[in-house]
Amino acid sequence: MSAQFDHVSVVKKSNVYFDGLCVSHTVQFEDGTKKTLGVLLPSKQELTFETHVPERMEIVSGECRVRIADSEESELFRAGQSFYVPGNSRFKIEADEVVDYVCHLGG
């Protein structure tokens, strides 16, 4: 896992979700691909995100519980792990601590 991304453009306006419980910035690469770099704050509620394209969520620090689509069971993901969400789907995420993540748009 690389500690930084080189040769990118960053969209200055942040993406703020759930009254600031999740904040990210979009990073655009020279080849046209995009990622978002974000922080998820602790919350006692599941936060639901909709996807349009496939996404790979890479956990950089912290840990969170995730339920993908209509799954009954949540799965724990920790720093260094990733989970995948299909396009045109959704996932629910909950964290008891601050989580840093990279969302790889398009999988």
C-alpha cells in the first residue's frame, strides 16, 4: 500500500456526508481514474452509501463494520484491508473510531 499518490489533481471542494460524519476529497489521476480520500468519524448509527460504479474501499487506519447490499451480517474491516461494492448498489458502514479510507472508483 503506497503512502502517497503522485501526479494528481485534487478537487478543492470536499464531499460532506451525514452532517460531517464522513468527509472526503476527490483525487483525479492523469489517466482519468478517480479516487476519494476520506475520513469517517465514529457514530453509533450505520451510514448508508449508494454506489453508481464499482468501488473498492481500502481502509488506511482504524476499523469499521460493513454490510454490503442486502446482507444480514456485517463484516469487520481493519487497516490494510479492503472491501468491494458492486456498481448500482449500496453499503452500510459503522465505526467506533476514526477511519481513514481510500475509495477506488471503478473498482
